[in-house]
Amino acid sequence: MNIFGDLVKKALIDKHMTQIELGTKIGMEQKAINSLLNRDNISLGKMIDVANGLDCDLVISLVPKENRVSPLQSSPDYRKKKQTN
């Protein structure tokens, strides 16, 4: 499954844009765009290029699972801040 490719395909439809138009904006041929959107491994740089070509922000987030403490929360500095607030 290629979540990024699916999101880009939806954005292209929503923006009434073709892969050729996107490719022109980011300096890639349509064939390369198509290959990129169907690939499982895409570099962060290419994701950023595609997002910029679509005039979109690329947002990647890590969200701690329920009942787990994030590394930030377990750090001594974080605990000191929480105690003083």
C-alpha cells in the first residue's frame, strides 16, 4: 500500500491537475511521476518536491500510542518543567 501515492492522486483530482502538469512544475517526466506514485519507498526529498508542486504542506507526525510515555515526557528536564508549572 502506498498511502502517499494515494494522497497525491486525490490531490491531483481535487486540483484538476494532471501528472504531466505536476511533473512540469517539479521537473519530472510524467512516467517518473507515475512510477513514484506507485512505489512503496519514496524519499523525503521527493515527497517534499511533490507537495510543493501541488502547493501543499507535507506533514509527518509521530503520535505516541495510548498508555505509553513519550521519550520527551520521560526526560528529567520535562518532568522538572511539569513540577514547576
